[in-house]
Amino acid sequence: MKFWRKILFVTLAVILVIALVSLVSGEEIEKININTASVEELVQLKWIGPKYAQRIVEYREKNGPFEKPEDIMLVSGIGPRAWEANKDQIVVE
């Protein structure tokens, strides 16, 4: 009987861990609209510090709103690597 209790306990523990992992990994990433975000909001993006965040703001002030998220690569110093790291988080709505 003790053997079956141990099996049941381990099985329940595994199910709980799987449920928690799927819950944590399923969290919604906060979207950042690069057409309206402030410098403070833009620095939340990976690989984007205050210097590049300021460049994004200056770019859109000079050239108008970004048409599509990948247009962030038009900003000097922001390339494919930064785009790939942030493409699920960037929007232009």
C-alpha cells in the first residue's frame, strides 16, 4: 500500500509541476507600440537602452509613424539581432 501512495504522490507532483510550467510560460508578453511608447517604455525591450530608445523616438518624430514592426530596423544601430529578440513584443497599432 505504501508503494502505491508513493506512486500517486510522485504522479501528482509531476502533474503539478507541468501545470505550473505551462502557466508561467503561457504568460502574455507586454506589447510595446513603437509609435507611441516613451523612452522609458522602449528601454523595456531587449537590447534597447536609453540611447537607442531616444533614437527610436527621434526617428518617428522626424519620419512619421512606423508602418510595420520590423521598420524599427530603420533606426540607426538597431539591426536584425535586436528585431529578432523583440519581434513578439513590438507593435505599431
